[in-house]
Amino acid sequence: MQNWAIEIQNLSKIFGRKKVALDDIDLAVPEGSVFGLMGPNGAGKSTLIKILMGIIFPSSGTAALLGRDISNPSGELRQDIAYVPEVQNFYPSFYVEDILGYCQRVYPNWDKKRCKTLLKAFDLPIEDRVRELSKGMKTRLAHIIALSIRPRLVILDEPGSGLDAVIKQEFMRLYMQEAASGAGIFFSTHNLHELERMADQVAVIMKGKLLFQRSLDEWKANSRKIQAIFPEGLPEEIKDLPGLLRVETQGKVYSIVLGDHFTENLERIKALKPQYMDTLDISLEDLFVYTMKKEGYSHEIALLE
Ligand code: ADP
Ligand code: MG
């Protein structure tokens, strides 16, 4: 039987009377996988993560972390689960040292030696109060804590925000190391290069709905841009290709963007006898943008006055 790091069923969240932030989400994150959650601003990513972490409650539906139901009030539920929110909210008057002391008491697998190594490597002054730390330093502290609890599952909400590139890459490398030794990593991000480098599975949410969840390799293997010349104009059949995201036209050259069924579509396009045809790879960023546009999220402006 497959073990799930995160299992979400029929999860919905309505804020106030009618603000639907999550709409019937089903998601399953296999244990040991690195899972990237994508979606435009306001899609519901942070809401989903906050529900998993027990910060807010779902309106309906269920979820389990490492097989434990999130509605169970037991304190043991999240003792081996690390969470780094988008914005850190440590008490401003606390000393870093006190926060670490507190963590040591509440997390049973707290690794003091590892914490010490990380504090030194990331130049964190333990004698400072939180209010004296810059935003980046607070984020470093959150990542240091996350790694020191020796997590079986790591949940990160836009982990790169507020960190410089060197520090960000170093933390990501450390999380990948955790993944290699069996921890599950679930993170939301806008950084698609990072996602491409790290994730083995991705999901896209938009306006509170899950568009899809799939393996990144499988998604990339099935997606391409095909350029073809049809002197007589675009054949009608192209519009019915499964997985078609977009067709762009430049004179007689058509760029046919496919988000799925590449091999099958290639044969179908060949059968239409284009005068010329070429296949181009497509970056994850382009794939994401084309997918969003297809779903009606475009923000295209003709020209700025
Ligand atoms: P994301 O993290 O994907 O950018 P969020 O989960 O933060 O998106 O927000 C999803 C939607 O829910 C947005 O429309 C946001 O305005 C709304 N929302 C989030 N938190 C609250 C709240 N506490 N009260 C009302 N609406 C909220
Ligand atoms: Mg967010």
C-alpha cells in the first residue's frame, strides 16, 4: 500500500460568507517525494498550507499528515513536521536563544548539534532579540529550526522569499538532502526554476481549484512546442488536439503549444502534411504561463500608454 506524506480529500475553505478560497481539493503527496505547488497570487496555496498546519480550519473535507488526521488535537501530530511560513512571526521581544530552547523542549528529535552547525554556517546571532533581526535573518532562523527538528515532512510556503540567492540555494540543497534520506518536502513557489530543479511532482491550483497533479518528468515529456508551416492556413483538426494549450501565428508559421499527449499529437500533425515542421522544448515557466492563460488568467495588455 502506498504511504502518503500528505493526503487531502474534498477540502474546502470559505472565508466569511462567500469567499471560496479552496474548492473541493483532492491531493496526495507520496512519502519521500518533493512536491511543488504552483498557482497565481491568491490561488489558495497559503490557505491550504495553513489548514495542514492547523493554523486555520477547513470548512469541509479532511486531510492527514504522515497518516495522522489533522483534526486530531494531539500535540504529537506535528512534532516531526517542519513548517516555514511565508512571513515569520516569532515574538519580537524573544531572544533567538530562548526560541531555540523552547524548540528543544517541544520537538522530541531536536538535534542540538545540527542546530549549532546551522547557526554558525548562517551567521545567526543567538544573543539578539527577534526584533533586531532583519527579515532575511528571521527567515534563516525559521529554516534552521525546520532542519533541526529532523523532520519526516517539511512544509514550506514560498521558501525563497526574503533570502539572497546564495543562502536560498544552500537551504534548498539541505532540504534536498533531507528528501534523499526519506523526508517528504511540500512547498509552494513562484520560482519555477527552483521547482524544476527540485520537484518530482507538481500540482497547479487556481482560484481555489486543483487543475492537476502530475509527475514533473511526465509533464515535461508530454509537452512541446511544435512549429509547422501550413500554406493553406491552420487545419481545423489542430484545434481539437488533446492537451492543446495555445496556437500562435506568425505569417504561415504556427506554433502549436502542447501541454499533453506530445507523441500522439506529433503523429496527428504529421498526418496533416505540413510543409515544414520542428519540435521545440518548452520551459516549465512557459508551460505554466500557457496553462494559466488557457484557464483565463492572462493579464495581457496590448500597449502601455
Ligand atoms: P496564495 O497563497 O495562493 O497567494 P491565499 O491562500 O493567501 O493565496 O489566498 C487565497 C484567497 O483567500 C485570496 O483570495 C485571499 O484574499 C483569500 N483569503 C486568504 N486569507 C483570508 C482571510 N483570513 N479572510 C478572508 N479571505 C482570505
Ligand atoms: Mg501565499
